[in-house]
Amino acid sequence: MKSKILIVGGAGYIGSHMVLRLAQAGYEVVVFDNLSNGHRDAVLAGDLVIGDLADRAALASLFTDHRFDAVMHFASSIQVGESMQLPARYYANNVGNTIHLIETMIEHGVQHLIFSSSAAIFGDPVHIPINESHPRQPITPYGWSKWMVEQILTDCDRAHGLRYVALRYFNAAGAQPEGLLGERHEPETHLIPLILQAASGRRAHISVFGTDYNTPDGTCIRDYIHVQDLADAHLLALDWLMQGKGSSAFNLGNGSGFSIREVIGSVEEVTGQRVAVQALPRRSGDPAVLVADSTYARAALGWQPQYTNLYEIVQHAWRWENKCPPPL
């Protein structure tokens, strides 16, 4: 029989790509999403159940109706800046609601969880690139919420045998290569789609927060990982757990850093359009450089990213932007 996988937050950006990837790999998929940040039409496979992790009764009903072999959790709040302004909301959703999910899994005997963690758990880096042993010292409520969940998962593994893989994303980017799926955040906060909207004329300019960082061109440097490569890493992490291997955490990134100005240049190259730039002061909680060392994921999981070229990542995102422009 096919393994049945629950995708919490499967109507969102990364979750929807994961749903399609799992279906292509032959898994049976159920999506649980409250559609606060997701889209019903982004669920291209499996069954969609509308519900919220805050609703313990809805979770209990979901796990009673289905026998899941594993759960993937993509339903966190993700805006770093917003977490500085609304910390309690971030802790309530990212930590409190995740506890609801974990407790329901334990009650129903589901022992495999893949958790979307973040490079934000590392805070300001003490060395680059960042590997799994880098000190965890978050500087935002968002980062703290992710690190708290990793600690909770470690304790639940010890107490209940809940096996997990925490995947620490750097900057998810791009779109499904054939243009079937892409980013549709409302409002959009991710850099590449914002720059593409400026290039297409649907946005007057792109705001750059901080041009005086200690980097070659003064703007922040980030590691951009294609969303399709993220989905493949999750599939390999699922194999890891289903083979009976122990809980672990992996950093996922390209291993190459690109500055904001370099990303703007790549967008201009792909689109053939000039992008107007508005320079603004730094935002609180933005480290100057974040670049991943994904050696462990490559060695242990056998993960081999396919789309490591920034031009190709931007090209796929531009294809989606032209096909299905997200609302502003």
C-alpha cells in the first residue's frame, strides 16, 4: 500500500510544491491548511482538509479519519520583521500550535515528523558558511520560535519515540520549473518576487533595507535555494525516517551567497528591464551574511540540488510571475 503523508500548510508556497512532488513519487497525500496564507488552487494533488492547528478537535478528527505514516509541517508564520512587532502571535502559532500537532501525533501513534526549521535559529553568524554545529543564538522571535520547536522535538523523541528531521532552510526561492506553482504571498515579502514585480511595472520600485553592511557592495548576502530542491530534500528526509534512522537536523542551502544588488542584477538580466531601487535604513534582525554549509545533507541524505544557478532560479520565478501574477 502507498504511504499516506499529512502535509500541514500544504496550500502554501513550499508546501504546495511538496504535495506535487510527493504525488509524483507515488505517495498518498492529505493537506491540512486554514488557507490564511495558502491557496486552494495550489493543491494539485491529494485531498484538502480545511482546518487550523489551533483547533484541537479538528486535529483529532483528522487523525481519526486517516492513518498517517508521516507528517510534514509547513504551517509556521514566517515574516522575520513581523515577528519583531507581534512576538506573541508568532510564539502562539509557531510553538503553541506545533505542540498541538505533536501531541496529536503522539496520541495517534504517528512517529515520523519532518519540520520546516530555519537558518534564523543561528542569529548573527560567527563563521561562514554555517554548518549544523554553528551556535544557535536567535535574534528574532521568529528564530527563537523555530529553535524552541527543535528543542521540543528532541524532548519528545526522548520521551515518546517521536522521530523527526528538522530542515533548516536558508532562502527559499524560484518556482516549479514548468510554471505550475510559484509564490503568491499576500502581501509579498520575499526578495525575488518583489524585484520581479518592480521589473514588470506592477511595483514602482524595490526597497533595499541597508546599503552600509560590511559586504562587498554594502547590501545583505543570502543563500538562495530553489524550492524544487527543497522539496527533493524533504523527500529524502522522509526516506531517512521510513528506513528507521534516528532524528536529525540538516542545513539546506546552495552554499553560495548573493547580495541584494546581485539579485537585482540577475532580475534585470532575465527580464531585460531596469529596476528602480529605494535605499532605506537597515531592518532589525537582518544579519549581514547568511550562507549554508549543506555538506551533511549531501553526504547523509544523498541530496544533490539541481538548480544552483541564480539566473535559473530567477528565470523560473519570472515564468511563474508572467503566467499567474500574484495580487499586490
